[in-house]
Amino acid sequence: MGVKRMNYCINGEWVPSKTDKYMPITDSSTGEVIAEVPSCTKEEVLAAIASAQEAFPAWSAMSISKRTQYMFTWRDVLIKHKEELSQLCAKELGKTIGEARGDVQKAIEPTELACAIPDLLQGETSMNVTTGYDTATYKAPLGVVAGIVPMNFPAMIPWGWMVPVAIATGNTVVLKANSQTPLTSMRILELFYEEAHFPKGVVNLVTCGRQEADILLKDERIKAVTFVGTTKVGKEVYSVAAAHGKRVQSQTEAKNHALLLEDADLESATNAIINSTYGCAGMRCMALPVIVVQDSIADKFVALLKEKAQAMKIGAAYDEDTKLGPVVSAKHKESVLNWIQKGIDEGAELVLDGRDVKVPGLENGFFVGPTIFDHVTKDMSIGDCEIFGPVTCIKRVKNYEEGIAIMNANPFANGSAIFTQSGYYARRFAMETDGGMVGINVGIPVPTAYFPFSGNKDSFFGDLHVLGRDGVRFFTRAKTVTTHWFDEKSAHRKVGTWEGSTDV
């Protein structure tokens, strides 16, 4: 297959960039370059903003019922093309085809939430709040919003977390697709216009570098920024965009911990941990890279975890039998391998080494095998920093109290889990953990789109999370209207008198 040069999208049209810099996109399973995307110029990013700004008045003025019909059509288009999009996602990112299907499904689910926007946009009203006066609060769209996208969920994050609720509430969008995995998002946008027939300019897409992306944080036409990425960049996005008067939600890194108590169903817990830790090759913020294990069962758990991890079939992402696919790029593979070496240097016990994995016929793919470190202590960075790869760290504790203290000492708090048969400890954990999304015998406690994706501490910066009613609030502003109608008698009252001043 030849290398395809991609364009960017403004006003529903795919336009060749004038840049002289293009970024390679690889098939992560083979290492082959399959496409190039432009590093769009400043002028091209500004043109995307202008397109969204021009489309906003008509789109926001459209009736809620008509916008909802567009969302129903869009849901059907995504379902129709689910397999095509899943294959593309698996190819450019490296997650297994089953995981890629889940990625696309997680774009469909928030679209279904957006189909309920007539209910979610309802405000509040009171008649006769004071004699003759009625008050209503409406939810109005913000204007143009920007989405800055990570590499690890090219369908779910831009087209699930960002676009559906934003446009259903009447906003228009500029997406900065991730330069490592933009192809799925680009194909979805093609379908958005070609088959769902949305008005031109409602969603626009660019790929660009940091300097050009900064325009989205500062341009006065952008009213809100939604970001997913590293904590370092996320803090900068939050501070810069907020300083320029924008509403911001910044979802950042994680180092989720699970607490495994001695009364847990060990077989079921280990299966859940395998799925959570090594799913998407560890490249997701809701992985469980750290397992805090009660001493009394630690040896047995580590042996079982190693046995199950070694049994995982490693192979091409789009092979139906593959259980662990590659990481996204050669650079990312190098980063994960460096972290493994760092764990060794820090003195952790390497129980399973995934550095020398070879997949026959795919020698140039970006594969890292499941890796397990035992006896990880609080002074080791591998147990506290996000590696974003298939690496598990085991921390041993005496009891629940020591375990929850270790977990809450971590600066990140995206999610957390406990495995136990004790209702007492499960209830305590739900109350005491810092994790924003909590699993009780659930390894990946990601809520459905009807609830917010609610990270805490250094895993999130902002006031309103993505999805659920939080998402609707984020993409709207309150407008409170007080109404009074004069009758013949009240028309003769003294000018400037408000009935409420004496009759409350």
C-alpha cells in the first residue's frame, strides 16, 4: 500500500495544506508508514476557527428537534460503519480489533446520549415568583469550542466525549486530531458530511504542532476548550485557556491502583486485572498498572498473574485471536522499554520481562510483552508515574488501612478499584478512595455516557467533567429570563416600581 497524503477539513471540504511539513502515520503492527498528515499552518488553523464561527449562528438557531434528528441519523451512520472504523482504529493505534470495536462503540454511546438532548436541555421555570413576574432559566450554546485529542482513543474521545454533546447543544467545533492516530477521526468526519449531511462548518479538523495549537487556547472566538493528554500539557492548556476567558476541561494522566484483599475471589480478580492492565497495551488512563496486594495472598496472586499474562497471544492488532497488540509507535515503544529498565535500576523484582517479544512476520511492529514488577516500594518512580504500556507494578501491604494510604498518596486519582467479598471494606473504600471513578470488583470502572468521566487530583483540571449532565453544563451557559406583562391597571403604576420590592 502506498503512503497517502491527507488533507485537513474546513467548512465540510478537505483542503490540501500549504505546509512543507508532514507527519508519518504507521501501521503499528508492521511498522509500515501508511499515511502522512499535515502540520497545518497558523493561517489554516485560523481558517478552521473562522469556518466554525461562520456556521455557528445558523446551527445554534436551528430548532432542538431538528438538531436531534441529525443526531439520530449520525448514530445510524456510526453503527453502519462500525466495523470499517474499528479496523482502521486497530491498524493505526495497535489496540486489538475487539478493543477497537469497543472504542467505536464508546463513540456511539455518547451520540445516543446526545439524542436525548431535548430533555437534557430543559431549564427551570417558576411562575409568579413575585406578583406578576415569571422567571425561566435556559441553557444556551457557548459558540465555537475546541477539542484537543490524544492518540489512544481516536474514535471515543473526539467523537464521543467532545463532538456529540457539543453540537447537540448548538455549538460548532474545531478538532485538533492527534498527529499519531488521526485517520479514524478523519474518516468519521468524512461520514459526518457525506452520509449524515450535517451543515458545512459544524465540525472542522486540523492536525498541527504545539505552536499552532496554542491558537485554540487564545483566539477570542473559541469559547471553550476540552483536552485529553499529559498532565504537564494539560496544566498548561488549563492555565492558558482560562487566562484567556475560556471554559476548560482538561483530562490528564493517571496511575490507577487496585487494592486486592485476601478475601477476594482470586481467579475472577486476576482475570479482571489482566483485562484492565494489558488491554489496549496499557495505553489508556483507566488501566490498572498498580496492584496493591495483601501480603497473605501476594505470592499466590503474582504467580497466577504471571501465568495468565504469559498465556496471552501477542500479535497483529487486526488478528481476531490477538489478546495483546503493539503500542502506537517506535518512539512510544522505546519509552516503555526505558521505563522497564528504570524499574530494574530502582530495585524492583522483574517477575516477567516483555522487552524481547518477537512476533513472526511482524518483526518491525511495535510490540512490548506483558511485564510484571514485584516488591515495588514508595521510593520507586515506576509505581507512581504513568508508563502507558503493558507494565504491572505490585505493591505489598499488611492490611486495608496500609493499602488505602498508599493509594491515596499517589498524585493521580482518575480511577481506583478494590477486589474483596467484604461489604464493609467495599463501602469504606468507596468513601475513602481519592479515585474519581471507583470499581468494586470491577477492573475498568468507566461509567456509561449518562454519567460523568470524573477524574480527580492531577488527573483532571476544571470544574465540569466530560459526559453526563456535567457535559451538557460544560457546553452551555445559563440564561435567566424574568418576564412581566402589563395589564391596563398595572400600566398606570409609577415608572421604576418593581412589584417584588413590596410583595415577596
